[in-house]
Amino acid sequence: MGKFDKVLLASDYDGTLYDSRGVITEEVRQAIRYFTDNGGYFTVSTGRSKQGFHAYSPDYINAPVLLANGAMAYDFAAGKTVFTEGVSEQDRRVFEAIAARFPGMCVEFYTDGFRSFALCPDERTRQHFAAQEIVWEELKDLSTLPFPVIKIMIGAGERTFAVQDHLRELDMGGVRFIPSEGSFIELHSRKAGKGNGLLRLAEALGVPRENAFAVGDGSNDVDMLQAAAVGFVPANGEPLALAAADRVVRSNDKGAVANVIEILDKMF
């Protein structure tokens, strides 16, 4: 029996697990190795889709990865989906309303069948897909979009606030939205989210809720921090994340995740 048996730690990716150079330092790797060697489950919780997540490594991840802000858990080691919580076809009208109000605006769709689509693709969208090494298809008509969809991204650009205001006025049904980096807006199922994803993954792994911990630096991590037994935020975290923190730890450039594991080591 390891001291971290039935303990889960989920970490955000950029700004948390990675330092500002985009590196997982040796200090952090050693801390994670200590945690997993002693029975703990360590995973990443990211906003990226499976198509755009290329950082899986069994050297430091030993549990299914939470993708698309908790809308999917995928076990890379076993090559199978653990769960998905996608937007269903009955909410197609939300996308139709967006397309009607903002004609020509690009919308990206990521399905739980690991296909990626773009409606009205532009150069910014092409660069976005290229940066994540995603193979994608142009969508000519929303009527041909396959459901369920685990993640939708609106390339709003300078119109981001106008689009957000429009979304607040819409009957969004089973869909919710969150602002994202680069003036994108993400849409997901209301039943998704990093918090719900953390709890569903803990249940799938047989981890009691009081042993499910999380660390993250961004506004999209807030519900995960609140759902966790203890929500840790690195000192470089965004204001909304810091406000939701149970514990503030060292910055990502000073080994935030290693600091979390030091704290867990004392707790267990």
C-alpha cells in the first residue's frame, strides 16, 4: 500500500504544470514520480481536445486525461474514452443563431469521434489548427455537423465582446460559454466543465471526493478548484483563480506542482 493510494491530483497544463518556457522541470518530474510511485493518480486537465493534445507521456501521466475543459476523459494508455459530455443535436439552433447574427465568423467544432470542423474558416483559424497539429475539415452547412460535439470555439477576434453579449441574450439551452485566450469563445455542454470532469474521473478511478485534488492557474480552472477537496493555485495565477484558491503555492516557474505534492506528502 502506497501512502497516496486512492489519491488523485489533476493539474492544468500551461501556466501550471509547464513553466514559462513551456517545460516540465526535472524538479516537477521527480515530484510527480514520487507521487505516482507511492500509489497516486496524476493527470492533466486541459482545455485542448484530444486532437490537439500531444503532451501525453506515461512518464508522468498515469490516469485518463481530462480534455476539452472536462467534457471528455480519455485513457491514452488503453486507447479508449472513459466518458464524454457533449453538446447534443437539439442545441444546433444555438450555432445557427450565432451564424445568422455574425455571418462569416469562423466556428470550430470538435466531436467526440475525434473529428474537427470549421465553419467559415479564415487564416486565423488555419493557424490555430496548424499550431495544434490538427487535421480538420471545412463545414459547408451546419446541417451536416455530426453530434455530439465536445467543444466549440468561436473565432470572435475584435468582436468578442459583442458575441459574448449576444450569447447572454440567447436561450442557450444545454450550452454554456466561457471566454478563452486569443479572443476565442468556447462553448460546451452545461454538464461539462473541469469540476464535473474531476469528480467523474475520481469516481471512475474509485477515488473518494475528499482525495481528489486540483491545481490550476486560469479562470477556466475555477470550477475544478471549487470541486476539489483542496484547490491549489500557483502564485502566477489569474485573479479569478487566486480568488477561488484554498491554497496558493509557488509559481509555475518555481515548481508549483512539486509544491502541491510537498503539501500532500504532509497531509498523507
